[in-house]
Amino acid sequence: MKRLHDMGKTGWFAVIPWVANVVGIIMIIGAAGMSILTNPQAFENEDPAAMMALFGSMMGGLSVIFLVNIGFLLWVGITDSQRGDNQFGPNPKGE
């Protein structure tokens, strides 16, 4: 949060990765549940095509988690501090 404050942003922006993780996990659980519910016989017979379809649909949730977290870390890491003082205090760089 200190880095967000240096940028002049509220610390609540730190919640973004947590929300993305929850949404991604819900997508993974939903994809797995629907895949198993719609074709239970294929999973009982350990059909490789059904397993690959399950894996492919789960990758959507994993990609949401990965992309949002990487994007957030890049945004926080690359963005320069706000020039001058802000409501959270002076600029740590002294600019």
C-alpha cells in the first residue's frame, strides 16, 4: 500500500489482485463442475478427450488470475511516484 500511496492512489487498489483471484477460482470451479455434471460417464471411463476439455476450460480462470496479477504488479512497479507531496505525505524521492 505504501507504493500505491507514493503514486497518489488509495490503498484499496491492493484489493484488485484478490478479487481477480477469487473470480478466477470461481471460474475454475465452475468449469470443472459443469464439465463433470454434463458428461459424468466420460469421467468415469477416464476419457482423455474429456480430461483435456476440462483442462482447457480451466485455463480460462488461470489466465484471468495470471493476467490481472501480472498487470497489477507491472502497473505498481513501473508507474512513477506522484510529483510533490500528496495527501499521504511527501514524495520519497524528494521530487
